[in-house]
Amino acid sequence: MAGFDKVVSSYSEAMAGLEDGMTVIAGGFGLCGIPEGLIGQIKRQGIRNLTVVSNNCGVDGFGLGVLLEDKQIRKMVASYVGENALFEQQLLSGELDVELTPQGTLAEKMRAGGAGIPAFYTATGVGTPVAEGKETRSINGRDYLLEHSITGDFAIVKAWKADRFGNCIYRHTAMNFNPMAATTGKITVLEVEEIVEPGELEPSQIHTPGIYIDRVIKGVFEKRIEKETTQAAKQLGAN
Amino acid sequence: MALTREQIAKRVAMELQDGYYVNLGIGIPTLVANYVPDNIAVMLQSENGLLGMGQYPTADALDADMINAGKETVTAATGAAIFNSAESFAMIRGGHVDLTVLGAFEVDQNGNIASWMIPNKLIKGMGGAMDLVAGAKNIICTMTHANKHGESKLLSECSLPLTGVGCINKVITDLALLEIKDGAFHLLERAPGVSVEEIQAKTQGRLIIPKNTPEMTL
């Protein structure tokens, strides 16, 4: 009896069922807190025509950027895509669609999607290109946009520690979009640095309860740093 | 003399108050952290999910899991909190952040800001800027007064796609400190040695000039 034991032992098991044309929602901010091994598996499986929802699209050669190399992404929903030359090239050639979404709206779209709320009103983006084609409503004298929530066929999430039931804890700012992404997948796959036995994590300290998680895999992470800044090197913000 | 980037940051820092929660954007706004007066405490919010951003780490304390919204490695200050992106934007959109400092390509006399997109050039995305300008009660915009061709960036109406509407109330440039209200830029201070005439010449939008415009003290 497997019961609530969600641990799988291979990346192919972790991403089984992913097909061409599906929507994948990925946690991470830049290269911080990204499910590196699950992204690698999507590349190996050669799945195409994907819609990928994530705050960023990695960088050339790392993170979600590797899925651009074989043109596996058809549409990207993100708030900031400025770190990626291949992305720019495919966008300009029309091979890639992008839906730029304000960062807070993107986080809330995921949160709402996982929480069964189909849409919400926000002041973010009123009077800007983001408002085009969207319903606007005045509430208490201020204008708000109606934004629709997001769910996906797969959600791929990176956490620090999980128990076998999928209860998990994120580490530092590697949390970012991961808890929201975790709630959005028809199948949510969690890639972690360490798997522990149920009962080892303090219940009140768990960030994402296992109910949202379908599969857990212990990953191997490079944890590349996008901008290495140290005290000796410079003052804050100097470049 | 026009202010340097550091001097603009220093003047912004004089607007900080003890106990402020502050979000600093990328560029000149980030430099403000270096000029927080010694006699006050502020907490820096980084929209990737950190309230209480500390210094850059020493080389041996470098941690890939600890970054700011500019994707730079940082540390957590004493008393910091870390949370998810939805929580981060709940505090931003909900008006809980006391002050936001951000850069812009253009601002106009009605408080509109354009900071994220130049059509027909590379579109990188707005990141958190639209949420920040929609949610903050108090925003300072830092920018150069004119572009490198000498054309004003303080306009009667923004020409670029907007980031937010009617949301900017204070602008600190290399030439002046101005308040935006009632459909005009109100000149409050000028940079040391910069004439009112130069500011007027480089302000395309409606400019209200008081009888006496004091020089900034830095």
C-alpha cells in the first residue's frame, strides 16, 4: 500500500503524462528556487508546443532557457524575460508568444487558480497596455481590472525538504512563486534537496501541505547564481 | 552642477523616516540603501519575498537561495521575514509599504509614469513595477531630467506605454526635486549651482516656479 507516499525514484516517472500542447506552471524567481531536474526532464522528453507560466524564462543555457533551445515553448506567461537572447530571437521571429503579466498579478493568478477563485479585480495595470481587452470596473471610486486565474496540466516546484507525503519547506528566498505554483497543477511534481520521513517536519512549520503534491523526487541541483554580489566587491547597487 | 547618481540617492535618502518599510527599485533607487541616515531605522522590502534586506554577503557566506529582486545575492537583516510572492505583493498592493522608490523613462504632470517598455525595442517586461505604482501610498521617482539628447523626460503627457496612471507625487532628478499635483510639476528644490532657467528649459510639462527655489542641502 502506497498510501500517501508520493516519492518517485526517476525523473521519467516524475514527469510521466506530460504531453505536447500542455500548460506547465513553474516556481522560481530568476534562477533561484527552480526545479532544475524536472526542467531537464522536459527537455529530454522533447515535449513541444508547451505553454509555460513562470515569473522568468531562465537564462541562455540554464533554467527554463534550455527549453528554448529546441523550441519546446510555444507561449510564455511571465513578468520579466530580459535575461535571455534566445527568447528575444524567437519572440521576434514569431516562433514564441509572450504574455507579459505584472509580477503581483501573476502570483495572484496562481494563488487564485489553486484556491478555486476564477478571477479577481486588481488596480495593477489600469490605464496601461496590460488593461487592453480586459473588463474594468469602478469599486469605491477606483478603477480595477478583472484578471483571470491560472491553472496548469503540470506544476513543477522546487522545495528544500519534503516528507514522503509531500509536506514541504522552502529555503530562504527560494520560496518565491513555488508555494503558489504548487497549488495549480492537475499534477504537481515537487523536486527537493532532501526527503525525510513523515513526522520529522514540525507540522506548524510546513509551507505547502502535501494535499497539493502528487509526486516527490529527490533532485540534484547546481543552484547557479545569476548575479554574484559580495561585500568585498562593492557597495549595494553599485555596478 | 547636475547631481551624480550617488547624490540623487543621497537626496532620496533624506526623505526616509524612522520606521519606514521601503521598496527600492533597480538602478539609482538601490543606491539609496547606502545613504540611510544613522539615526533612523528602515526595513527594505524586496518583492521576491524578503522584508529586511541586509548587506551583500561576504564571499564565504554566499548563498544561491538568498537573493533580492535584482537577482543579486544578499543577506537578511536582523529581524527580517521571508515569504512567498503572493504575500509579497499583498503587502505592496495592499498599501502596507510606506515608500517606493523607482526609476522611469518618463513622468508627466498628471503623475503618470512610463518605465517598462520602449516600442520597437526589446520588451523585457514590467516585473513588479506596475503592482508597486498601483499599491504604494508614497512614491518617489528618480531619473535624469533630460535624456542624452537633451530632451525632457518630465512631460505634459507620457509618450511611452504607461506603467501606472496618476500615481507619482514626487520626482528627484539630477537637476531638481519636484512635486506633482494639480496637473503640474511644482519646483521645490534645485541641485546646487543649477539655475531655475535650466530646469525650466529641460521641463516640457507645466512647471510651477515659486518666488524662491532653495538649493538642495546634501
